[in-house]
Amino acid sequence: MPGRTYSPRAVLAAASAAQAAVSFVTFGLPAIGPDLRRHFGLSLPELGGVLTANLFGAGLALILAGIAVDRFGSRAATLAGSGLSTAGLVGAGLADSKYVLFGALLVSGIGASVVPVAGAGALFRVFRPARRAFALGVRQTAVPLGGTIAAAAMPALHALAGIHLPLFVGAAAIGTTGTAFAIVADYEPPVTSASGGFRSILRAPGMQRLLIVAAFYIVVLQAVLVYTVPAARAFGLSAFAAGATYFAINVTAMAARLVWGRVADWGEGARRAQTLFEVGVVAAVGAVVFTFALHAGAAAVIPAAVLFGFGALGWNALVYVSAGERTAPELAGRSVAFAATVVFLLSALCTPLLGALADHAGWDVFWGTTAGLAAAGALIAATLHR
């Protein structure tokens, strides 16, 4: 039976809190990476595996999470997923070997994969098209916010009570916020038929072009997030100036997701494709400006990075909401999950290739390439129709 219906704002707040809790673990573990290495006797490759185990598990399970959300609803899927993620983190907190630690974090990531998909599905249902992209943009700001909180909190928790406390706190955060989100998520009767499945998703009007746009844009995003600081240092900026540049980019990312989401909602959501085009144009122009700014010093680099980041880091919610709207309602969850899987896999594959490009061709060619990719994505986005 349907229970109490909560306001869209309550659903948005709960979905954002659940996403922030997941990001607290996924992007916060590197803050205690050296401590994990000492405690478990990890080599550098093993440390890399441990720090990415949670994210890797989530990437493996995104499509299954989308199927679960479409079939059983956001509420049931979130309770199951957050419960599994919490159990995995408790297991990681109790781990006495690096193998148990890795396996537990992998399990936690598999469970946590439900949170972004269920959150998007719930927001699709409670927000009309004229507010939907902004709502997903708000939810997406929880990703950098959770990581920012963890960067300060996890080392403090470790200093307070050892290596296990940060993992237990992460478990409590995911369990609490996941349960709260499951409570406020609207009741949904199970979908008994979702004809066509992923074939229908790929055949949806404009879906393949949308995924190509996402592919171009994720490469640009990874270039900004991973290689801005090395590039700034290579051009002689101090560690403080390079760090300030990276901080400015992350603050810009949160603002960009809100602004672009609001813009995409104009006209009852009719500007999705136009906004994706504009994002790419800003990113392409920003990449060119940033390339020249690197030769001019910190005073020019930081504002140029803000412009670059405003385009390069603001598109995620637009792709996900567009993917969900292009299919039948019963396929929205797995459509978002499919798009997220494409983004995740390409982000993992392109990052080392980008590093090789910088090493062999230099930074000017590197950033010029990102400008070209952003422009190519914008041109394809211009062919999309809502």
C-alpha cells in the first residue's frame, strides 16, 4: 500500500544526502591512503587497488542497479543496496588482512551503485520536466561535497581512534542516509514488463548520439580533474597556486551543475540539447584560454580554470536526465544506469591515455586536444532533439 507522500524537496534532500555519504567513502579513502598502507602493509599497486575497489564495484553493478530500480522501485532497491554497502564497510572496518579489506570494499561499492540510480529515478518521478535538470544538478553537487568533507574528516577520525573508525563512520553514514532516502522515496508498484530492455534504450531517438557526446565530455572532464595541477606545476606555478587552482575548479563544478541544470529546465525542459551544446562551447573556449593562461602565470591561470571548469564539469546531470527522458518511464532507471556506465568505463580508460598524451606531445597539444574534443561534443549535441 502507498504510504505517506513526501514533498519533492524532501526527496531531493534525502537523495543528495545519500549521494554525499557514498562520495564520502568513494572519494574520501585516498585521504587516509598512507595510513591504510602502513596498517595493512600494502605495496603502492595494492594501495591503488584498495582505493579504487569501492568505485570499481559500483561501476560493475550500475546496470544491475538500474534493472533493480526499474523492477522493484527506488525504495526497495535502496534499502537492499545501502544495506549491502553498509555491511561491506563494516567488514572493511573489521578486516585484518588486505585481501579481506579489498573484498569488503568491493562489496560495499556494489551495494552503493544503487544510490545514484535510485536517486535519479526518484527525482524523475517527483519533479516535472521544468525542474528536473536543476534537481539532478543539485544532487550531483553532493559528489564533490561528500569528497570535500571526507578530505578533512577521515584523517581526523583516524587520528582519534585508528584506521577502523573512518570505515565505521562511512558505514553509518551510508546506512543512515540510505534508509532516510528509502523512507521518503515514493511508493512504486513493481514494473512487470519493460519490453526491449537495453535494445530499446539504444534505439531511443538520439540516444546513441547522446552517449557519444558524453564520451567526448568525460575525456575533457578527466583532463581537468586529473591533470590541471600537474600542468600548472610544469609551467612553474607554486604548489599553493596549483592547489588554489584545483580548489577553484571544484567550487566551480558545484556551481556549474546548478546553473546549467537551471538553464536546461527553461521552456519545460525543452533546452536539454541546446544546453549540452552550450556546455561544450564554453568548455572548448575555456580550454583554449587556459592553454594560453598557463604561459602567463597564476593570476591568469585561476580565472581561466574557472571558465574551463564551468563548461567541462557541469554536464553530468544533463546527460543523465536526457538519457532517462528518451526512453519509456519503466526504462528510465536502467537508461540512466547505462549512461553512467559508459561514463564510468571511459573515465577509467581515458585517464592513463591522457597522461601518455601529455608526456609525449606536451601540455599545449594536450589542452588543445581537449578543446577539440569539447567542440566535437558540442557539434554532436547540436543535432540532438529532446
